[in-house]
Amino acid sequence: MTKLILSTSNVMSDGSSIIRKNGAHKSNLELLNSLRSNLLAAQQDYSPPPSATSDGQDGIPKTHISQRTPCSLWTLREGSDYYIPTIDWSLSGLKEERSQYDITVKLFYLPNISVKDREKHTKDAVDLVLKELGAETIDLLIISFPGMSFEGDCEWEADRKNSAQGNDQEEVETWPFLEELHDRGTVKKLGLAEFGSEKLARFLSKVKVRPAVDQINVKDCCNVPPPLIDFAKREHIELLTHNDCTDILPSGTLRELLGQGPRGVGVLSESKRGIDGMKGELTSQWVAKYTAVIHDRGVIENKGYFAVAELKE
């Protein structure tokens, strides 16, 4: 079994190859195009000299597949971990003192993944982000549970529908090891995503460390539901809005990205094309989005994603 670790590097320092559409709210477009851009850039950085790839035998031009840089040149395997692409940790880190930044991490637990795996996934995500930013602490860790959203014809309906979403028991069972991160000082504040007034009230009654933030996406309704505004005010919970996609990594997305097709990078095999590569059942595990904001200027200096999948070979 192999753990595939995909990364975008810092999307704030990337070029125009990352496609962004105005108004494309609640979309995973940034994640997917940032991943693709970083993988293609790595292939280019490690590609052989042009003379070695310009033509095939007898002067016949090679296809985009045969022109690909061998994966062994731009990826890295460390035990059962497989980094796509290779990460040069010597280039990681923040430009200024850690005290100048607010670091936020949003961790997306994906559907159909066992709850018992969440502790390991959380540890892996936090460790990767801290290593990438060269930091020891996170200011805010927001957890996005699967199956949660704010959708409805109005904010009242969205809040009502939200109360029956997700899985209360699994969400409460997940919280203790997040509380441990808080107690150790690794994470200063914990937060939730897409919790309406009723969901949040039930949750608060069952946890020790209360979430300091509730982050919601109201693109598919109207405004922040008044019951949630009133409840958050009484409980001293900060409400934040966001444009992240709740279905951040749909099934099949990574296989297309890593496959042999026109939009793939050639890591995974494809029997229909008779092309070799890694073989096995691919399951997306989690996604982490991180931002480092220089708080006195409100400038995002570093922003990126990690996406992790498991390949059963």
C-alpha cells in the first residue's frame, strides 16, 4: 500500500497557468489547477534536454505521452510515502518571523473514509503544513466534515436542512484528538465548517474544547441564517464565510490527474492505452488547505494545498 502525497507548493507565487474564473465560488477549480500546474512544472524542471525528446524514430514526432518526463525524475518515494512532485524542503518556510503571521489550515475529511483513520490523517496534514511553512504552531485549524452544506431557498431553510446533515456521533468522536492538538499548543484555536445553529448547539454540549470559529458558505442560499447569528453571538463564536467547495475532491478526480490521458501526468497505468505506471485501487483520503497571512498588512504570503490518496497495489 502506497500513500500518494500531492502538493501545489505556494500558489501565490505561481504564474497565470493557474486558471481562475471570476465568480467561480464554491469550486475546487483552484485546487485542481494548482495541482496540475505544479506537477507539470516539476516535469518541465526535471525534463531531459530538448534534443532527447524532440523526435521519435525516423523523424516521427513523439506523442505527448512519449514526451513525458519519467516519473522517477520528478517524484520521490520514501518508504510507503510517494511525493508527487518531489518537495524541496530547503525552499520551504516563511519570509518573516513567525509572530508576523496568522496561519490557518482547513482540513477536509472526505466521504467514505473510516472515522478511525481521521486521527492519523489529521496528524499527517498538520505535520506536512508545519514542515512546508517552517512553523511550529497553527493559529486556526478548521475541520470540514463530509456531507455538510448550507443550501436552500432562503437562509431559514438552509439552517433547517443543515440540522439533519452529517453524522453527530462521528463528529463528536473525531474531536478529542483535535482537542489534544489544542492542549499541546500545536493549534491555538479550533474551528468548524458548515455548522448551523442546531448542529452547533448539539455539538457544543458534547465537547470539552469549544470551536472558536464556524465557517460557512452561503453561496447557495441568501445570507447567514439569523438563528445562527444569534446563537454564535451568545456563545462567543466567530462566524466566517468562505468560497471553498464542499465536494473538494470528487471521486475519479485524482485518477484523471495522475493518469495517462491528455490531462494526466502519467503516474498511474492505463490498461486501455497499454501504458505502464503504478497500478492499483486509488482512494482519496483527505485535503488540506493552508494560508499564511501577514496580519498587520492583511497580505496572503503563502497559500497552498496537500491532497493525499491511498493506492492499494
